[in-house]
Amino acid sequence: MHRKQPFKRHRFPSLIILCAVRMYLRYPLSYQDVADLLGERGVDVDRSTVFRWIQKFGPELAKRTEGHLRRASLNWHADETYIRVGGKWRHLWRAIDADGQLVDFRLTARRDAKAAKAFLNKAIERVRLHRPISICTDKAPTYRKVIREINHRYDPHFNYITHIDKKYRNNRVESDHAALKRLLGYRQSFRSL
């Protein structure tokens, strides 16, 4: 059987391409920053080439490495924040575990119970066998209703997921929002949803 070769007909070796994609995905760098770092190592690459590599190999690399990431802990912190997308403010729902590792995120136009339910269902489906034991949120009333529905779906007589709605206990995800906004700061905003 003939194996597909993803790096065929590329001018640069696969190690250089993978190094550039990894640098961009791992660190808060622009395409020009990655091109400059490669230039310091003697590899002359244009930023538009780096952009094409990210578009072509980024999703596949993210998909292949997802299974090797460490498992999320069973205590989650969930919150939402605002970011600009296409000139409009949108809601970014995020969940991190007790170690600060990102569990999942979702970008929506509205902040309501339907969006919260879609976000938490997506996050729980992503971790599958390792559902959270507790979810710490701020005092937004949408989470209480959604977590109650999720508990009722799994077992109507037992609250599997404990909801903690103390605002001061959710500082872990609040400070993580600040780090995210620092990353997005020089990029202005996203162009489309």
C-alpha cells in the first residue's frame, strides 16, 4: 500500500516545516516572528510561506497530538469573556482544569443558557470517560440550570457534578483570561467567527 506523503513538492525539508508550525502553535508568535526565528538559524522563509504551512499542517498536527496530551483533572473552572471578532464583541466560553490546562473552548454570539449548554456538553464529550466531579463558575445563573440538566441526564437521583458558584474560587480561570488577552493583544482581533 502506498502511503500518502504530506511534505511532497515542498521546497523545505519536513523538519523545518514542522519546527515552524510547532513554534507558531506553541508560542505567541506572529508569522513574521517565526520567519525571523528561522532566518536567525539560516533558513530564509517568507511569512506568507509560514502562513500556508500553518493552514495546511496546523489542524493535522493538532489532531495527532491531542491524544498524547495529559488527561484533564476532574475539577474544572469555567467562565466566559469577551473578544472582538470581525469588529463585533463575541463571547468566548472556556474551561480549564485544576492544573490550568485548557479543557475546551467555544466562541458564540450570545451569552445565554443555550450557549452554556452547548459549551459544557461539547467539553464533557471531548473528555468522554473523565467527566468532571466539580465545576467552579462565577455567579452566572445559566451554569446552575445547565449543570442540573447534565446531572439529570446521567442519573436523575444523584448529582454527579458538583456546582461551585463562589466567585473568589474561580480566580484561576479569570487570571487565565488575562493571559489569553495578552496573547491576542498585538493581533488586534479575529476577522471572522
